[in-house]
Amino acid sequence: MSNHMFSVQQFYVTWRRICCKSKKLTPVALNWLWSSNCHAGSRVVSLQSNQKGTSNKQVTKRHKKERSSCQAVLNHFDQQYSEELGDLWPSARHVLLDPPSWQYGVMLNRFSTVTDITQILQSQGFSTLLPQTNISVLLCNDPSMVSHSKYHEGKDTLLSSDYINKRPPDNSLPQPGQDPQSEPSLSLPRPSLQCYIHPSPLRFPSQAHRPGQLKQYYLLNAASLLPVLALQVRDGEKVLDLCSAPGGKALAIMQSATPVLLCCNEPDPHRRDWLAKTLESFLPHSLNSRVILSSQDGRSFGQSEAGVYDKVLVDAPCSNDRSWLYSCSNQQGEQRLKERARLPVLQAQLLRSALSAVRPGGIVVYSTCTLSSFENCAVIETALSDFPEAEPEDLWEEIAVPLSKYFAFSSHPGHGQTPHKPSLKPQNGTVSSYQHRLGILVVPQPGKTWGPMFLSRIRRRK
């Protein structure tokens, strides 16, 4: 019996024992694990059949069903990324075409009891991505700078279980001259961004939405936590998540700190409903006055709420390489590639809006989940050309170096394609260091299948 198979069976035994003890997680969720863990092997398929009473033939048929890639998108990727990424592309290509090799992170919810989940994760070889000492280093490189400006009225709704449209009470937000740190304590758990990862592509089962009960963890691509780390949110700050749905990064922000205001913006009504349910499933009602939903066009925040926020996250709509590669048909793939050519204009508009919405001295983090330099470094350069008061900050030493054990970072995130404007090129130093200032790129690699994820941090000068 392979070590991997032994680990999966051991997982089953441990899960059953702790589920029965805690009475929070049932064996029903375990059946989901068997059906979703398509790379675990035929032995696991047989175990699932015995548990569910289905035939081996039926389960094996589901087990062998694989996703097929879209040839039109793959051809486009081959042409663009072989030039942009060079030697990194063949191995990245291999990972993107092998979904069973993809790794998953488990972000714990500090507002829920997670002792049983932690025991399961640790017993199965999961380890913390961000030990507390490392979190302190990553989040405390800068002194906290908290604005005292009053929150600007907008088209917002209060987060609630039944999605009732409300405004936060006036006394829930800091008034001019009031120190947010002096507010009465909410008696909330200490901020702690905890994410567990496994060296193998073992996927934890998801938890169903349970009205009135908070979920204990959130499954995600661990690379999506990096923009939140770069944002360096502090207690008492006002934060805007400009493109918030489905809500994973908003949850990570709330695990990292307790801002006085987190505005989660999503203009699309269906995605906004998804976002609302995500937040309801993880955040207690005591935060209802601090976490609000907004339905504005993200491009308008720079005008309607100029200089209001301490931190702004722009997790921009992008050509998601992982999902686009598996478009339903070549026709749909061709249509998406046409849309891809128009995305940088929208992305630059959103970034300009964010740079206007952040206060002087505040921070904007821009991120995407694509490898394309046209949606990454080129967008940063376009926005910077219109904002002389904005300055990119180098994230290489702060994030890439300490986390290189887990993530594969490209040292040239704009290699070969990014059109550098002479006025923005460094007067001294190498192009490589200049590209580091524009942003860093996580490239999926065997054994480190996280990403794609690009992130850039820009500070608005005072």
C-alpha cells in the first residue's frame, strides 16, 4: 500500500473519530471527500462505494471523467507565455493541464471554534503556511497609519442574514478627531490569519451553508492570501475591497485585523448575493456595523469617495488562466480571448479609481490570477503614468523571499512583453529590480502548484 493511500485511509479514520466527538462534522461530508478526490486512487473509490452503497462500476465511471482543455486558449497561452515566461512556461503548462495535481489551502475562521479541524489537519500532515512569527514580520514592516476622515455616504447595504438593506448606524463609524483605537472592545478573537497547506494535492471537504452557524474554514488557492498580506491591514482602518466577490480575500482581511470599516463592493447582483452568503457564513453579527456591501461601479469610487480609505484592494476581473483553459468549447474560448484584449482598459480604470479613493499615505494593492503581463505590469505602468503621486513598492524581499519555500515566484514578471515607458524606467539599477517594484508573480510549478497570482503594492504619497 502506498504512503499516499495510507494517509488517505488514516484521514478517514481520524475524521470519523473527531466528527463523532465534536458532533459538528458528519460522515456525510466525508463522502464528498471521496467523490471529489479524483486523484486519490481506485482503492479510495472502492471505500466510497462501500460507504454510499453504490456500485463500483458507477463510481469508477465518475472517477475516470476528466476535464478537457480548450485548444484555442491553450494555443494562445503557448504563444504568449513561452515568450513571457521562457523556461518557466513548460512546467507551468504541465501543472495547469493537470488539475489533480493542484493544491488547496484551508483558511481557518477565527470567529468559530476550530480545535477539531486543527487536529485533523495536523494529524494528516498539513502545516501552517504562515506561522505567527512570520505573520508578524509580514504585517508589521510599516507603522500603522490610521485616517480620521469621516466615511462618505454611498450605495451600500448592511450585511445581515436576510440581506435587509440598511445603513450602518452613525455612531458605529469614527467621527472626525475620534481615535478608532479608543472604541469599546467588541470582545472578538485576536486577529490571526491561519492557513494550512499540504505538500500533496489533498483536498479538504467543503462545509455546507448552515443558517445561524459560522463555518470553520474556507478552501482557497493559498496564493490568493498574498495580496492581503501585502495590504497590511491594521485594526481601526477603513478598507475597500473594490472587486470583492466571491469574498475569499475579504474573509482573509477580517482574519488579519478588525478594521473599523470594510466595504465589500460587487456590482453584479448574482455575484453580490454569493458574496453576501459567504460573509454571512463566516462573520458574526457583531461585525454587521463594520462590514458593508456596496453595488457601485468600481470605476466610480475615485470620484464619489475620494481619499476616504486607508487601504484599497483591487482584485481585478481578469482572464483567469485556470478556468479559461477549461472553457466549454473552442467557440467559447475564442470569445474569451476577444474579451481578454479589452480587460487591461477596465483594469487600469479600476486601479485609477482605487488610487483616487485611498487617502494620501494610504496603500493600494492590485492583483490578478493570470500570468499575462498585459493585465499585470502593463496595467501598473499605465496607471502610474496618470498618478505622479503614486509610488510602487518592492515586495520581493518582504513576501517572495520568506515564502519561496511554498510558492514559485518569477524573478521577471513582465519578461519579454511589458511595454516599458521611458519616463517610468529606473534611472539607476537593473530592469529586474524595476520589475520587482511593479509587482511579483506566482507561477504554478510541480510541487508548488499555487497560482497564478500577480500582486503589486502602490503607496499614494502624502
